[in-house]
Amino acid sequence: MILPFSTQINGKPTYFVEKILKSFDGKDCTEDDELMLKEAIYLGFLSPYKYDEVKPKLHTIREDKNDRWKPGVMIDFFINARQKNMFRFAPRIPVVSTQKINITWLTKYMVFVTIDNKPIGDAIWDRGFICMSCDTRLRELAKNDGFESVEDFFGYFNKDFTGKIIHWTDLRY
């Protein structure tokens, strides 16, 4: 099933291609995978220089109103999905697991997060910066989802959200 990714969020590059590919480090590549990587570099979708600098993106968070994402479903990693220049940038692999995530904005400045109905932390937001309180698990969640900071994470998830964490590694919260 197609899992589309953005190359920019709020005008900033995401480097999701590099971060997702980094999550495959240590896995065997087929000849087709090698060709796909060379094509990604040639087309400008992958920067080998940035690849060395980024931390791996180990999962993605998505709405799943129809409960389509389940363990075993094959992931087709794409950028520019359903466009003329759509491009598969990673090997097809199965979903390893999913977890339910809820992000609840209690006030304009306070957010609370649960995973599988268990609280993992809260954060207090002030003028675009997390202050006073932010559980380290929230920072880990943001990093593992490919965001540079927890501020960027909550800048994106800036309203109540219910969905799934789609894992393609063995990581679980």
C-alpha cells in the first residue's frame, strides 16, 4: 500500500527519504534496491551528503480511519505520490506493528500524548518553544518520527489527532 512522504513541511526540507533509508542500515540490499538508490540520487531526491548527517526515521504517524494499516501489509514508500513524478525511494517491506496514538491539546499551550491508551507525556508550549515540562519519551517520539525537534513535531501536530504509529522496525513504545 502506498505510504506517501513529503519532502518539505512548513517550507523546511524534511530529509525523510534519507532518514527512512537510514532506518534500513545493516539490511541487505538487492541489485534493484541499489539501482533505485542511484536513481534517487540522480533525480535529486536523495542527498548522500545529508544521509551521513541525519538520524533514522523509524516509523510514521498517520490517520487510519478505515483500519487499513496492519502488521504484514506491504509498505510502498513514495514521494510525490499520485503525481506525474511520483517516485518509490525505498524497498517494499511489511508493516512490523502498529500502535494507536492520541495527541490531545488540553489548552492552547498544553499538549498530552498517549500511545496504546497509556500516557507517554505532556508538554507546555510557549510561543513556538517547549518549556517547563517535556517528557524525554516525547522527544524520542519526535526524533524517531523524523522531526528535528519536539517543537517541529508539535508544530506539525498542532491540533487534536487520533491515528496510528506505523512501524517498519521492531521499535515499540
